[in-house]
Amino acid sequence: MTQLYVQRFDGMALVLSGIGTVCWAVCFWWMHRISSRQDALLQELREVTTRIEKLSQAEHDLISEVHPQVGEIKEHVQDVRQVVSPKNN
């Protein structure tokens, strides 16, 4: 009788060990899948960041190029305003 319980216990332990091993494999695969998705997302984020940096640099260059001209235009507008203003007539 005790021999039967020991065999059942050994069989149950073997089944539970097999289930545990399968669960471990599934968890490992799942974590690997999540990790690869994160890597892909980070790579896409790096590419977007690089594009934004390039656009920001181009915008900065354009503003730097136009900024002195804006100052000159304001000066010319002031000169024209003084000449055209009704107070001078």
C-alpha cells in the first residue's frame, strides 16, 4: 500500500516538474518577445529623435540667417514711418 503512494507521489512530482519546465519555457519566450518589441520601439524613437534634431538645427540655421535681416527691415520701417508721418508735413 505504501509502495502505491510512493509511486503516485513520484508520478505526480514528475508531471509537476514537466509542467514547471514548460511554464518556464513559455515565460522565457514571452519575455524575449517583449524585449524585442522594446528594442524595436527604442530604435524607432532614436530615429525620430535624430530627425527632430536635424530639423531643429535647420530651423535654427534659418532663423539665424533671417534674424539680422529682420532687424534691418524694422530699421527701414522706422525710417519710412518717420518720413511718411503727418507730423513731419
